[in-house]
Amino acid sequence: MNRPTHAPIQISPLAPAHADRAAALHVAGQPGTFLTALGPKVLAVLYRVLPVSPVGFGFVAAFEEGSPLAFAAVTTSTGRLFVEMGTRRLPALLPPLLTRFVQQPSLIVRSAQTVIYPFLAYDEEEAADQPVAELLAIMTDPTAQGQGLGAALITAATDACRQRGIALLDVTVDAANSGARRFYARHGFNFRRQFVLYGRDMALYRLPLVVS
Ligand SMILES: CC(C)(COP(=O)(O)OP(=O)(O)OC[C@H]1O[C@@H](n2cnc3c(N)ncnc32)[C@H](O)[C@@H]1OP(=O)(O)O)[C@@H](O)C(=O)NCCC(=O)NCCS
């Protein structure tokens, strides 16, 4: 996509109305990953829940008045978010999830790993006495990458974290995703360690935020 000359980037809060678009961006941005394998309908439930959950917030980015080309999603409790999806949102979640389980039974085991993932990623040394949030996803439409949308979303997400008194922002990324790892390092995230999830090496990064 050619960016309109000098078109300003517009950032808006992620809303349930963006859920289908966010799910489509997720599928395009992360081909071959577990969450993408669950399908856009399951992802749309996640992105409908997150912005109205007390433990979630996010942003979408666009050029001028255009449709969103990128989004970022943050949670202060991955565990509570999953519990919310599996309880209050179960009627919406179950049909698309069961369809995918029937089509691809191996997804059942990986779903169970996802529910215990907050515990896998947890490390005593990382236990912080400061409030921590997790950047669950940041995705830019493949046709619009490298044009500053991701950077604008990081700024919006970190500003929102500071406003909420969050002192640390964690992100887990596939260790082989060198582009995203460079992106996080450039935005001040520090590499913490690697761990294995879904049989793949994952890298955990943490961004310290100055809270005034
Ligand atoms: C990582 C990502 C969100 C960055 O968004 P973006 O809008 O391209 O970000 P910006 O334009 O602000 O910065 C681009 C930087 O991202 C990195 N990058 C990663 N993949 C890239 C790609 N396909 N094209 C361009 N830059 C890419 C580069 O380090 C680039 O830095 P540079 O400007 O020094 O070359 C985006 O590339 C993306 O959606 N990637 C696929 C999904 C993903 O891996 N998300 C992170 C894991 S949840």
C-alpha cells in the first residue's frame, strides 16, 4: 500500500466494532501460529471481549479517515481475560471453537497449553512488585508495514499503561520472528529469557515504563 504523502496517523481506542478487522489483521500478521489456527471467528470473540473487559484495552491505527490498518491489544491479566472468554462469552466462543476442534483435534491440547500459558511464562525472578501488563498482540496489515503505524501504537499503548499506573509491559514473541524482535528492542523492550510454548521457542521481553 502506498501511504498518502504526509497523511497523519490516527489512533483510536480499540472497540468491539473493530473485532472482525482485528481478527483479520491477526490472521494476516501471524500466519502459522496457534491463535491464527483457531480461526478468525474465535479471534473475533477475543477482540470483542478485550476492549470492554476491566483487564483489557487496545488501539487501532489508520491513515487519515481510512479503515484500521493496524491494532494493538493489552491486558493486565491474561488469565482473567481467558476466564472471561470461557465463562461470560462461552455462548459466542463455543460454536467456532468446537468447529475448529472437530476440524483439527490437535488444537485441543494447544488450547489447554494456552490456558496454562500465563503460568509457563511466569518466573519467580520476574515477579515484580510493580503492576505489569502484557502486550497480547500488535499487528500491521502486511501492505502497510514499515510506515510508522506500529511505532504509533506502541506510543499509544505505553501512554495508556502509564495513565493506569502500569510500570512494566511484557510481550512474548516467537523467537524466530526477528523483525518483531528488532521492533521491540528499538522501542526499549529488554530481552528477559526464552521458553518453549506449543513446541516453539518463545522470547519474553519487558519494557520498563516511567510512571509519574
Ligand atoms: C512488528 C510490526 C507490528 C511493526 O509494525 P509496523 O507498522 O511495520 O512498525 P513501524 O513502521 O513503526 O516500524 C517498522 C519496524 O518493524 C520491523 N518490521 C518487522 N517486520 C516488518 C515488515 N514486514 N516490514 C517492515 N518492517 C518490519 C522493522 O524492525 C522495522 O524497523 P525499521 O524501520 O528500522 O526497518 C509489524 O511488522 C507486523 O505486524 N508484523 C507481523 C506481526 C507480528 O509479528 N507482530 C508481533 C508479534 S505479536
